[in-house]
Amino acid sequence: MRHPIPHPEFPSDLDLPGPRPAASRGTGTRLWLVRHAEVHADFENTAYGDSDVPLSALGEEQTRALGRHFAHVPLAIVLASPLARARAMGGAIAEHARAAIEIHAGLKEVSRGAWQGLPIADFRARWLADREAFLRDPWHWKGHGGESDAELFARGWPVVERALESAAGGTAVLASHYNLIRALVTGALGLDPRESFAFRNRPAHAALLVDAPGGWRLDARDVADPALAPAR
């Protein structure tokens, strides 16, 4: 099972604010942020980022299973990353929910820049070596020359707005990737860096963001079945 690449630990006396929370429209729209399933073992110990890597056999079954869980969820639309692992998840959900699907490049995983494809241990070592710069501004840090969390949020948020327009108070799915989902949740809620990097959403699991009148709300995180979300 792949786990997120660990970040440099935050000193206990470090107080860094999060980004300003994104404005809500107050539509009540429910957005399921679904992470793709397990990738092939050849890539599990690499920082593959936005490379188009295949699913494992288990990942293919996880994709079918999560698709079936959405069979009885009335979805207005499914929006998916163009990378095959997330596109497969979006397709399975759309098929079982009988919903339209759109592919959006804004939902791709983070680009790791010059560090992409490194073994996780090497990636971790480089991150630790750049720890001081990272801790000055985690939201904008991109020491590898790829994308920052702020840039992830900026390219992913227009897809959230597209979902709000399409669902109009109903429910939509965004089939995407761990870091893109984390950036969207961070920006929607204004999470500080500790909260952001503590956010977990395992493969073939989902988080539920709600466009509530008083501001964005996270109603569920890291669930394997939408039926496990609280009813409101």
C-alpha cells in the first residue's frame, strides 16, 4: 500500500497560517473528491507525480468496487483527471451512476519537476535538504522546480467551479489524485500547513466537500463508500 511521501516535520513552535479560505457560493452542492486506486507495484516506491502510471490488478478491482458504491448516488456529473488511473475511476463511477463524465487537465496530479521519478527515499532526502526553504512558505514551496500547492489549487479550483455550475445544489464527483485533493481541501478550508500535510485520503477512498452557506465544509474524509458520509 502506497502512503504519501512524508514532509519535513514542522517544529512545535512554528506558527504558519494557511491560505485564505475560498469563498463559498452557498449552493449546498456536495463534491466527492475521489482518489484513484492502487498503482502497479513497479511505481509504488517512486515519486511518480503526474506521470501516467498504470493500476495494479488490485487497483483495477478497487476501481470497479468504488464505482459500484456510487450506483445509487444521484450524480449530476463526474469530472476526472486525464491520467489513466484517475480516468478509470471516473469512468467506473460515471457508468454505475449513469452520469455524464468530463475530463479536465486541471485535476492532474502534481508535477514533481526535476525530482519526478526518484525513489521515495531519494525524494525524501532532497526534501529534507530543502527543509528550511520549505518551512518558510509550504503553500508556495516548489524546490523541485515543479508545482507548488498554491499552483495546484489555482488550476484545480476552476474544475470545482465547473462542478458547482453543473450540479447546482446536487452532487458531483471529482476523480483525481492525492496531492490535488489535498490542495483543494486546504484551499477551500484555509488549512494551516500542519493540517494540510496531515490530511489523508487513501487510494480508492474519498473526501466530501460541501459548498455550505457559511463557508466550505468537509463532511467526510478517507471513506471507501459514500454511504459512510453523514446525512445532512
